[in-house]
Amino acid sequence: MNLLAAGLVSASSFLHLGWNTAMRSTSGNLRFVWLLVLTGGLFAAAGTMVLGIPWNFGPVWPWVLATVAVHSLYFASLAQSYRKGALRDVYPAARGGGILFSIPLALILFHQVPGVYAVTGACLIAVAVIIPSLRSGGNLATLGWVLSVAALIALYSAIDSHSVHFISPWPYISAQYLGTALVLAPWALGSGQRSPAGPAALSGIGSVISYLLVLYAYQRAAVAPVLALRQIAIAFAPFAGWIVLKESWQVRSVFVSAAIVLGCALIVLR
């Protein structure tokens, strides 16, 4: 992975942790999730028009429909995971699981073969975050939702890394988020839940910027190393949970963080 792609992914990872922390603070409020994706989609659409990027979906319409379907399931599953799971547990397990699922998926779908160091780094990150998270407790239902999030991360990453070679990330992510908002609207509006619009809107903009950086990185590197390096924010998830959300501190977090940093180094320096 070149340094530009690595920089884009690293910046994206911290924005990603930010909006996940905000979502966890609402305990997976579905109205918050809907406002997040709606605001993000409108922001991306406005950016597309300001930049004068053509709305040419001709080559990728099937992939746009696929990513909307997968992202709708992803956001719904993530909301379910955060209803009972702590940020320090859900975030690492979901993101780390996405790494493991992404490598064989990218190989099967797009014949992307990562190098030995990249695979080693990705596996080190995944093992470091998944095993402690699974041992930390929680019921089987929550664990099932977390694993479904991990699988959906790998699936949408494979779809999107392929699609952005044929279309600009701006209109693509606009259609992705607005389509997801449309799908989630009946459940969010019918849930009877309330959510502050301001934090949700800021999270939506942060989410879009975060994913735009990743989509640009996909244009410059294979999906598995990009997805793996994006997990560097996992090292800071326990701190965010402890400081922002007042979750309990666990000593194992230090060892998990060290393993993640080493894994990221292997990916970038391969």
C-alpha cells in the first residue's frame, strides 16, 4: 500500500470511530441511524453538484443496488449490536471480523491476492481484537448481530472497492446513503424513537467524509490491506468508551492496542 492510500485510510479510521461513539451513546437508536444516513447522503449529493461531477451510474447500477441493500442491513445490524454491547467490545469484534471475511471474499470475487506481510498483519489485528471481545461476555443474540456486522463489512467493502473504479466516489456514496435512508425510513419513523438532529447530522457528515477517504484509497490499493489498516482506530476504541461513554476500563486493552499497531505496521511496510 502506498503512503497516500495509507494516509487516507488512517484519517478515515478516526472519523469512523467518532460517529460510532456517537451511535453507541444513543444505544443504537434507529432514528439516529436514519438521520445519520439521510444527512450523509444529502451532504454527498450537495458535494457532487458543487464539484460538477456527472451522475453517471450506467456502468455500476447493479453494484449501487447491491451496496444499498448491504448497507441497509449493516446499519440496522450495527444499531442492534449497540443496544446491549459496549463500544470497547462491539467495535473491535465487528471491525476485526470484517478483516478476516474480506480477504477470502476479495480473492473469490476479484482475484485480489494480498502479500504475505499484509495477510499476516491483517490476521494479527483480527485475532487481537476478536478473541478478547468474544471472551468479554454478552449474550448470543448480541454476538450474532456483531458477527453479521463483520460479514456485511467485508461484503460492502468488496462491492464498493470494485465499483469506484468505474464511477466517482461522490455520486456513488450519495446514492448509497440516500438509498439506505429510503430503505430504513419505514422502520425508523415507525419506531416511535426520538433522536437529537444535531449530533446525528454531524455524525452523518463525518461518516460520509470517512467513507469517501476509504473509497479514494480503494482506487489506489487492494481491498484487504485498506480494510485492515482502517482498523487502527480499534486501538483507541477502549479509550473512547472509557472517556466519552464512561465504560469500564480493562487492562487487556493495552495489549490489544499494541498488537493492532504491529499489524498495521506490517500492512503499510510490506
